[in-house]
Amino acid sequence: MGLSTAYSPPGSRLVTTPLAAGAALRRSVQLLLPRRAPLATVRCSVDAAKQVQEGAATVAAEKPASRKGFGVFSTIYDLKADSEHCKSKSWKKLVSIAVSGAAGMISNHLLFKLASGEVFGQDQPIALKLLGSERSFQALEGVAMELEDSLYPLLREVSIGMDPYEVFEDIDWALLIGAKPRGPGMERAALLDINGQIYADQGKALNAVASRNVKVIVVGNPCNTNALICMKNAPNIPAKNFHALTRLDENRAKCQLALKAGVFYDKVSNMTIWGNHSTTQVPDFLNAKIDGRPAKEVIKDTKWLEEEFTLTVQNRGGVLIQKWGRSSAASTAVSIVDAIRSLVTPTPEGDWFSSGVSFDPFKLFVVLFWCFSEGKIENKTQVYTTGNPYGIAEDTVFSMPCRSKGDGDYELATDVLMDDFLWERIKKTEAELIAEKKCVAHLTGEGIAFCDLPEDTMLPGEM
Amino acid sequence: MGLSTAYSPPGSRLVTTPLAAGAALRRSVQLLLPRRAPLATVRCSVDAAKQVQEGAATVAAEKPASRKGFGVFSTIYDLKADSEHCKSKSWKKLVSIAVSGAAGMISNHLLFKLASGEVFGQDQPIALKLLGSERSFQALEGVAMELEDSLYPLLREVSIGMDPYEVFEDIDWALLIGAKPRGPGMERAALLDINGQIYADQGKALNAVASRNVKVIVVGNPCNTNALICMKNAPNIPAKNFHALTRLDENRAKCQLALKAGVFYDKVSNMTIWGNHSTTQVPDFLNAKIDGRPAKEVIKDTKWLEEEFTLTVQNRGGVLIQKWGRSSAASTAVSIVDAIRSLVTPTPEGDWFSSGVSFDPFKLFVVLFWCFSEGKIENKTQVYTTGNPYGIAEDTVFSMPCRSKGDGDYELATDVLMDDFLWERIKKTEAELIAEKKCVAHLTGEGIAFCDLPEDTMLPGEM
């Protein structure tokens, strides 16, 4: 079937190396094989045609030494030469993206979106590094084969692996989707522990080998606390680079407001999901706008806003499973694309997006002070500031309204309204996140875990 | 859960109407409700904000009468007003796309690609019309819900239905993926009959209600003969508008040549798949080029080219099922995107793409004559011209090399090399297509069917 042997099959040296030894091995490999530097070159000019043939003749000997990509992605190429000689394309520097749970259905949508250029743009070549498990390794090969057959011009590297210390090497983005599903009768505390352990290990691996400015989006549930664990195990990476995905909730909330108002969904803006990606989450209709006006002015049905709206948003996944028989893989992948795009393109003036983030109290205080002194914050029903802009407990991964200049970074929005109804619900989701945090203290280096999570707050349709 | 009641649930008047009565009903509906004309308007200017509110108040009464979209897609909007007042976007005229088998896995990838703008571009609003069956209707609702939650700005309409006479109304594209899978022990002849009947009905429906210039891409197997049946039942639509998908085969063939030559796949061009989408198909390495040079000059391994290459391409789907446990939904969807894009964007100079098409002998003869008289055809090993450029039996749907100006139309490439090895294999796949055609004569209006299909030529991994 013509697959290269350059990737590592199950049981090979690279994929079964223990984590600590993996790091040592990686360094030695790096010394021997400088990554992406002096690769043999295939040019597209006429003169270089002969080189192609020579390249073809020598490629078998060269491949294992020069690249460790899957199948056709182990072939040699040179982006710079492509740009210079073909004049058809000016390529940006390769962006390297790791995806965990890469054999799952969400990834099966996401990987092809990343490869198509839909996310990072048509001039941005990418490398995809697929992280799986021993159980899913064959499926990963299948995914890589489909990526080969898709002939995406922007997709320059695909590799697969089971060791995060290998897969996360020098990555710019980590999209962490993989998580164990909750078994029958399993307590949420047990799930937190099992998946928390995975995210602790992955945090350590990111800390050891990823780009120092890697952006991490955690999708695997419970995603806020998994993101917290991951962040705490990666002290050398800025804390604000870690995100928990609440974008699907935001998208669903926008859609429901649009439906209720009888407008197209592109008219809904400033939709915040506050707090945890669980049933305590708070879709915020106080700050949401419809065609630039407060949602509450457009939708007069307060009872619907206060009661049905949140339930409808939260039950969406459950209804979908009933209808479709599967969980919402496609729209989750779309929301991951949205989450990335919100960080790499400037936020539209006045708008914001939701992301589960951990904030830096000092920096925010400075921003808030500036906003107040410049008169940028107006019409606030009440501002809660006990050390940070919203008065939310620090050191959790909490979904909040963010804005980006498109540089991968973001700031929290400070022009936010608050009222008692919203505040009470924020305190409830905050309490849950604090309880979850106590439950995983053994994984964040904060002492002995104490678990008290009485309610099942998993969103319907999620595992 | 906030779904509109504007779509037709199973058992409603619209979806269970018999086909003939459906057409009559459609006409009466059309008289009452001019489509996309005088819709109520939502503007994005500040002045118009009040209209939003009024719109919201009246939308419940208006919706069932003015639109029959699913959920949020039954909301009112006006593309022209959006362009004029927002100044953010200049919208093209809406393109209406029907997808059959819309609840299946291929569609689950394809629909989101269409909605994202990846296929038709970022200034092209689209309407998606999902065709399913009674069995899949709930799943269709699930798909439509996920499309709602994806907030694609270009996706302006989504509707679902079970009656092709409803779903195909005024469509510009028909992507026909739906087909019955082959049951255990079922003969290919029986499959041809069952699926042929579906495609005969859909051809009649296209003939009755689709745009007179609708482009039809048939994916459901056996796709060549299904496309032929569909075409024969739609005499009012140009025959050359019907395509059978062989693009996944082409993409796989390009990838394998690239892998063998040790080059990146974007260096492979002029890859033809000749004939049937079955094991008699002919991936053409005689005309294929690698970095502008004949593939046979770059890859000297003739044994590999003549024996392994074709088998590897054909077995790809089977290997994938072994690895991944599912058929190649994602890469099939990518190849459908490629097939569409090849028709709506100009073919790169000198290159071509493969599509299963039925050719107009007279027009081709004229083109060929012109090419010869202008000296455009050179280096031909041999030209077979018994009434058409390749000498292939007319009146089948046969995969051949095509070029497009990007206007949705195409011409067959005439600068094609032929040798005995290629010709013999073309004759074999031609013989199979002629046999399949005889097998469905009762569905194409050509008399009594006579079926003699001894071999099972279904591609591994396909149903």
C-alpha cells in the first residue's frame, strides 16, 4: 500500500519510550537531525527537473534520516524554494499543531479544517502532529492516509505518535481533545481524576518540549479543570496561553437568541459564556447584543431569557444525540476553529468572544484602572472589583469575555455589565470550579485532594 | 428546544406527497409564495434597529408563510440590504445546493465544507437543501441543528425533506450521495437495479424542478451508471451537466505517484482516471506528469507502474477500512469539494482533472479538428478517432480528462497520449460500462434490460 516506514509503528522505540527517557531521546535525535533546516530540495523550475529524478533515486536512503512524517509527508520539500522559484505562492513559516484524541470524531472534522487553510489562512503551511493511544494507533494511520489522499497543498507534515514528549516537540498549538469517556455509574470525581492525570502528563510534556509560546485549547471534559491541571504542570509556559473550550456553548447561545429574535445569527454579538463548561455555565443575555442593541431590549420575554434560554443552550447536545444518534462532532470542530480564529484575527470592534482562561490579576487591574480613568467603562450596573475586574476567584480556568488583536494573545473585556441575576449565577459556577480544583489538588501540586461534588453537572450529550 | 415549525416533519403534507402530485403542489406553492423575492428585511444600520424589534414581534406569524427553512434558517434576511447597509460584504446571488444521503458520514463532512465557503468562496452565500429518507429524517434534523450552531455567515438557508420534487426546486447543484448499500450476498446487478431506480426518480425530479443549468455530481455507487440513469431521465437538462465522481481515485493516484517519486503531491499533474469507478478503472501513468515531466521518465520502475500502482490506488479504501474501521468519508468529501472547485475555478494551464462524463461527439470532433489544424496536438503515440477524440463508446458516463474555464462547464482534454497498454485497459472498463448500461436499459428508456456482469468489480472498502 506504499506507506513509508518513516513513522513509528506501535511497539517501536519512539512510541513506547517512557516519558522521562523520551525527553532524553528527543534531545539526542534533535542533535543528530536538525528539524526543518538543511532538507534536500525539490524545486519546480525546469532546470531543477533533473534534481527531482536524482531526489527520487536517493530518497529511500534519505528519508528515515531527514524526516519522520507519515507516508507522503516524509517526502522532501522546501517552502522557501517553492516561493522563490514557482512565484505562485509566498509561504509563511510553518505552524506546527498537535491534536490529541486524533482518531476521534471531533478530530476527524477538525484535522481536515486545519489542513484546508480554513483556520490559519491560505498562505499558512501547517504541520499536523497526531497524538493517539495504543488502542487508536491503527485508526490514526487511517486518518493520516485520508489526509494524504486529500492533497492539501498547505499540509506539509503529518506525523502520528503515542508519546506526548515526541508529538509536542516545538509545537505552536496544542488542541487537546482526547479524554476518557465516563463509564457507566462513574462519579464525576473519578472522571476528574482519570482525565486529570492525562492532562497533568500532557502539561509536563508541553512544559518540556513545546514552543515557549504554545497556545493550548483543552476540549476533553471536564475541560476547565483539565486546562487548569495542564497549566499548573507547565510552569514555563505563560498561564494565559491555556484555554478551555466554551465556544460551542457561545455559538449555541447566539443561535438561540437569533431564533428567538427572528434575526439571522450574524446579528448577535457580545455573547459571553461565564464559568464552567457544565450545567452551571452562564450564557449571558445581559451583555449580549442583537444588531447592536441590548438583547433584553429586543427580546422582551424576560421569563424566556431567565429560564428557557440557558436550558435550551445546555440541552442542545442532548437533543442532538436523540436526533442524530451521535454527539456533536462537526459543530464542536467548528467551534474549535472559531476559538483559534478568534485568537489569530482581530476581534471586531466592540465585540468579544468567550474562552475559559486563567487571568493575571495584576495586569487586569492595570487595564481596568486605565479603562476607568479614560472613561471607557460606562453604563455599568455595578462593577465588582475585589482585586480583579469581575471579582471572580482567581486561579481557576473560568470562561470570560476576551478580545484579541489577532496575535494569538488576548485581553479580558472590561466594558461588561453586571446585575444581581447574572452575578448569582456566576458565583454558582465559580463555586463549582473551586470545588473541582480542590478535587484535583494532587494533580496541580497544591496538596491533598478533597472532593465534594454532589451534583452531576455534565452537560447533556457530553461524556 | 426552540426549533421552528417551518420545516416539514415526517408525515406532513409536503414530504409524503406522491411524486406526481408533488410537482402539482409545488406549482401551487410557488404561485402563492414567490421564492426569495419580497422577503421582509432586516437591516444592520442603526436606524433599522427598531425594525428588528418589530420584525421579532411579527416573525412568528410571518415565518410559515414566507420561508420554509429549518430552525434559525427560517428567519428573515436580505442579502442585498446587508451589502448596501453594512458595507462589510458584497454578496453574490445565492447558490442553491441539494445533497442527497444528507444524514450520512460523507455528507456530514461535505455540508460543513460547503457552508464554510471553502468550496464556492467567501463572497458566495449558499442554501443547503438536504434530501433524506423517512428512516434518516431525525438524523437530518440533527445535521441541520449542527449547521445552525455553526453560525456560518454564508449559510443563508437550510431545509430538509424527503421528496426530491420539493428538495430539488430551483437548485444550482445536486450532489447525489445517497444510495442503498449492498446487502450480504447481493449481486451487483441487483444493486444496479435498486440504486438505479432511486437515480431514475431523482433524474425525473431534477428534470421537473431544478434549474435548467443544474450541475449534478453522482457519488452513490455504482456512480457511473447511476449518473447515466439520472441523465437519461432528465432530458431537459444538458447531458454534459452530469458527472460521476472519480476524483477520490485521481487524488489517491496522485498521492501514490508522489510517494513513489519522493516528491510532494502538488508536483503531480495531468492525472486521469479513465472509465468506471470500479476495479476496471484506469489510473493513467502515461499522461501523468511529475514536476512537468512525464511520470514514466521520473519513475523508472515500469513494473511498479504497470502492476502495483493501480492496485494500490484501488485497494486504498479497503486498507483504510481495516485501519480506521470506517470508510473514507472525510477524503471522499474533500474529493467532492475538489470536483466542484474544478468546475468553478479555471483549470491551471496545461493541467486537467478527471470526471465521469458523457460527451457530445459532434462538439468534440470540432474541437479535435481545430486542435489538429492549429498544431496543438503533438507527440501523440497514437490518436484513436472513430467519431470522437478517444474512440470510446459514446453514451456512457466515462471518466475522462477535463478542463474548465471556471464557469461550471468543461471541455475534454484532447492533448492526450495513448499507447497499447493504456488502450487495452480503457477497452476493458468501456466493456464493463456497456454491460452495466444494458443491465439498466429498463431505467434509461432503452428497452428490456439484459444483465451479464460476471465479475464483482466493486472497489474495496466501498458499498
